[in-house]
Amino acid sequence: NAVLRYHHVWNQKHDFSVMVGANIESKNYRFLSTIAGNKESVSHEEQSLVDGSYYNVTSSHDELTYRNVGVFARINYAYDNRYLIELNGRADGSSKFQKGHKWGFFPSGSIGWVASSEKFWEALDPWWSFAKLRASYGAVGNQNIDANLYRQLLTKSKSMWVYNGQIQQAYGLPTTIRESFTWENVKTVDAGFDFRFFHDDLGISFDWYQRNTDGMIVDGAELPATFGANAPKENAGNLRTRGWELQLDYHHRFDFGLGINFVAGLSDARTKVMKYANRTESSTISMADRYYEGGEFGDIWGFKVERLYQQDDFNADGTLRAGLPSTEELEKDGGVPFEAGDVKYADLDGDGKISWGDKTYKNHGDLTVIGNSTPRYEYNFKLGLDYFGFDVNLFFQGVGKKDYWATGYIAIPGYYEGGGFFLKEHLDYWTPENPNARWPRLMNFGDGNADLSKASHNYIPNDRYMLNMAYCRLKNVTIGYSLPKKALDKMHFQKFRVYFTMENIATIDHMNGLPIDPETGDNAEDTCWGMGWGQVSSFPKTFSCGLQITF
């Protein structure tokens, strides 16, 4: 890195600064792995990696090299600490792109007006003590891709051919590439304000922003099978995120000695997929891939549930009574007829049958967007009080809205025949004597999973059994006491404080008793086709005490 700076102030009003610089980054990565194993015996306590006659030795290696070069400049100007302007420019080059597409230019800038520094604002002070309006635009480049993505590499594997007693190496067709793909460009527009009131005791800050991610490097449009290879990567995706952030703070000490410190934050954002070459309205709905052109990122598709079927919904021969939507299309895929105690899906398109069309975003039958897995209305707040040496601090955090369709033994009763257990929360299942149960009739759902074509018909993703991952958690409580200055002087200490801390001690959630920690979210273990989802340790409750002494 190399940086050159210049700063000067004229007449105590004109504040001007310039910065120019450059940076170079180079990475060389080499990986070598050798594995040896005895084919016939596990009784050897020691194994030699060099004795190939006795041990099956396999090795693999990888090598990666890339370089980045950047030059940048910044100009700042402020007039009388009232009118502020900043201009930035950055040019970056990367070896990860083809010749002619290695460089990108990413400008940014901001303006601000400190209205409270104006002469007319004196009439509002001190109850409105500070006001600043600001706006900004910025672009940054993203080259977080494989260093060899633009190279036509051959895939290597062991062949079925043996020559001179050796298995021969096989090579597949080279990967297809687009020569023109280059940097992703992330452009953000932001507008906001900072206000303070009552001698700066109370503050409020607000930001609204729109972030456009243009030219995401994704798989290109699907190619016909006759092409003989997968579609190459290209700048074929665009996202648009709109969001806002709000922060409040209050600091004050009352005449009778009580001090209060409060800080709270709230934010929200939604992302829409503006372009995605291989996920269009004609693509098959996928629970695993939440990107599709024209949709909101994180959308969860499924059926809406009206209620559970009851015995009087069926004729004596097991068929549905007249006037109820047909379920034959779902039974073809599930293989099990609907019965009393199963879920009754809503016929949203009114065609007299429950269907999913051809399972595409364009023709989805009664499927609809039933939720979104993106966290919404994320918040936190901290409250601190102190009074004559005693102090109490509380910190809360949470998510106001988040949906999640989960699979596995914990989220779905009887999910897999090898599950071997039901939670007590699953025992509220339908029987003729319990018609208003939460869960459908007991049933082994075999290979149920999140794929729309394979899930058991009671657990095709639906809004009845969607998990509400919103929560509020008391993350930290700290209680302490500090000795007064008079006592500290006698002990020759600058500070003497004892404290007791508790973490993760209380949570409000919507899990209906299921042992799922909503804060773990999508990170809950999801191995083996989702069967283990939720089987992860929650954030532990911890209790600690301590002593702080400063000499």
C-alpha cells in the first residue's frame, strides 16, 4: 500500500484535503494431500506413506494464483463546517478476468449540510441542538469468484481402462466460458439525517438506501442438451435492495444522581431479483434456490392450509364429498390418498382441484408465496442505569419477521422412518377424538423432504407448519458496583468494581414449544437431506462474576 495525503485550512473556514494511493495484492495458494490406507488389515499401528506396495496411496493437489491492483483518490471540502462534500474514485484490476475486462472504475461521493450551524438555527437551540442532512452515492466492485473461472479447464478422473497394469487417467471436455464477463458492480444510493435535541441528550439518525447489484456472475441461460455442456458463467444477474435504518439514543444524568443511557436500533431491507438468466418465470419452482427473475429474494412457495380434513368430509368409499376440491393431482405424486386428519389445502385459483400446475413460476396452480426467509425488522436496544456506584445494563436483540420451512425430525413429526422418536410437542395429533389438533394424523412420511415433487402431501411446504423465526432475546444483563472516589483514594486505586453477568437468560419466540433456537436460524445443522435440521445446540445461558481493579 502507498498513500499520499494533503490537508490545508484557509481563513479558518475552508477545509480542504486530498488523498491518493495505490495498492497491490498477490496471493499464491498451493495444496497437496496424500492419503494412505491398508486394504487388508486395520491392525497396523504405524503406516508408511512411501510404501505403496502395501498401502493404497492417493494424492491430490491444487494451485491458485491471482493478483489485484488498485489506484484511488479522495477529495474532501468543508466550508465553515456547514457544507460538506466528498468525492472518491477507485480503479481496480484483477487477474481473475480476461484481457480487456480486467479493470473496473468505481466512483463515489457524498454531500452534507449541517443546518444547525446556520445563523437562523440559533432560535431553535437548545431544544433542537444539532441537525445534519446528508446524501451519498457509491459504487464498489466485487470479484469474489474462482481465479480460474475464465480459463477452459479439463476435468480429470479415473477411467475404466487399464494399460500396462495401470488405471489410465481420463479427461472430460473443457469448461465453456464467456470471454466478456467482468466485475460485479454494487451501486448504493443513500439519504439520511442526524438530529439531536435537548442539549444533545436525545438523538435520532435515519437512513434510506437502495443498493443495485448489477452484473452478478451466475450461470447463463439454459442451453439445449445438444450443446453438450453446461451454460457458462456470465454477468447475467441483477439485484435491487431497498432498506432503511433507524437509531435512537438518550443520555442524561438527573439532579438526584441517576444516570440513564439508552440506545436502540431498527432496520429493514427487501431484495428483488431484477434479472437472473437461468431462473425465469418458465423455470421449475425450487425450494433450494430462492433466486428467480421478478421475485423477492427468500420467497418460500407452498400451499395455504384451511384446516384438517374431518371424517364427514369423506363418503363411505373414501372419496371426497361433493363440493370439495379434488386432491387427485397431489395423490399421484404422494402415492397416498388423502384421509380424515390430513391437511386441507386452499383452492386459490378456484378450478375445483388442488394442483401445482406445471410447477413453474408462471403456471403454479394453487401454489403461492407463503413466506420469506429473509430476516425483517432486525432490532436491538441497550439500557443502562447507574446510581451512586451501582450500575445495571441490559441488552436485547431480535428479529421482527422471518419465515422458515424446515424439515427433519424436530420440525416434522414422523419425518423419516429411521427417526425413532416423537417430541412431546408432536403428540397433539389428529384423531377422531381430537379433531382440532395442531398436527395431522400419525403417519410415516418416509423420504419426505423439501422438494415439491417428493414431499408427503401433508408436508408439502405450507403456511400451517411454516416456522415463525421471529424472536426477542435478553442477551446480556450486567449488575455492578464501583467504590466511590473517597474510598479509592484511601486504597490507592483508580477503579474498584465488582460485577455479575448473565447471558441469553430469556427468549420470547413462536416455536410453539419445539426445541429450536430461532437465533441459530439457517445455521441449524441440516445434513443428510434435512433430517438433522434443528439438532444443534442453542446459545447457552451463562453466568459469571468478576472484579475490575485499576491502579
